[in-house]
Amino acid sequence: MPSGHRRREVSRIEGFSDAVFGFAVTLLVVSLEVPKTFHELLLTMQGLPAFAISFGLLFQIWWRHYRFFRRYDLEDSHVITMTGLLLFVVLFYVYPLKFLWSYLVLGLLGRAAPDMLPPDEVWALFAIYGLGVAAAFGILAALYRHAYARRSELDLTPLEIVDTRVDVYRNVALAGIGLLSVVVALAAKAFFPRQVGFAGFVYFLIGVSETTLGAYNGRLRKRLQP
């Protein structure tokens, strides 16, 4: 039997959020026009890897937001405000997200145009991207923190309380990784411009963070189970 605090119907704010996320995915599409020749098709297909990565990252944000509404019957002014801010961030950062991964993929293929991103501006792209990551996951952390603060009102079970607290940590960690990338990008600009790529390698910490917190969550849940 589902807990009484779980949402059973899609609310207006959820429907609006899904529409905005759908529009954001549309902005990520490789090309809105059908290729007229096979050569154009091949050129379009080159954008598929960047689209797939960008779509996966956007889906991750949507999934965490979706889980919040499925797990908590909570839709007060705080949640609506935070959701509005999240949707604003998602729409604003769609193009930086698409541009970054398009540049990286085309660079690996040796097809990036020389003027696509001047070397002395790479740090700025990493900084913009990092701020977007920090903003999106920081807002998600605030949403889950709000649910945790109202755990008594929501009548969360001990296991759900643990899951909610760890979800706060997970989103805070991702926001922190985004900010760390910004710091590395700024430091590289000031002191070692040729090493600005390390701002991108910072995101490998996401795997460490998710694995560590997943294991931590498992240990906490195990202690609560009879």
C-alpha cells in the first residue's frame, strides 16, 4: 500500500514542468529540418553523440524533479517557487549545454571549426556550464531539504527520511562539483591557462560522489530494517 503522503495525480505544476522540459529537449535536437541529401544526413548524424549526452544530463535533472513530486504530496509556495527557478535555469542553460558537448564531440572527431571556441575563452565556457550545474542541483537540493524539514507533516517512514536526507546530500554534492569546476576554470585562467581542461575532469568526481552516497544510503537503510 502506498503511503498517504505520496502523490497520485499529476498536478498543474508537474504538467507545466514536463512541458518546459519537453521544450528544452526540442532545443537540443540536432536539426529541426529533414536532411535533403545523404551528405547532409551524415553531417546531421555527427551531432547525435552531443545530443545523446545533453539529453541524458537533462533527463537526470527531470528524473530527480519527477521523483520529488512522486514521493511527496507537497506543493506549497516554496516548492512552486523552487520549481519555477529550476525551469528557468534549465531553459537558460540548454544552449551552453548543447554547445559544450557539441564542441567536445566535434573536437574529438577533428571537425571543430577553429573559430568555434578560441582557446582563451575555454575557461569561460567551463565557468558558465559549472554555474548551470551548481544552480540546477542546488535548487533540487533545496527542494529535498524542504521535504526533509516537513517530514513529520508528510508522515515519512524512517526509511523515507533516510532516503530524503541522502538525496539532499547527493544534490548538494553535484552542485558542489559544479562550483569546483568553476573555481578550477578561474584558477586556470589566472595561473595555468594550458591546464584549463582540468575544469572538465572535475566532473569525474560525480561517479565517486554517487557511489559513496549510494553505499552510505544502503548502510543506513540496512540498519533500520529488522
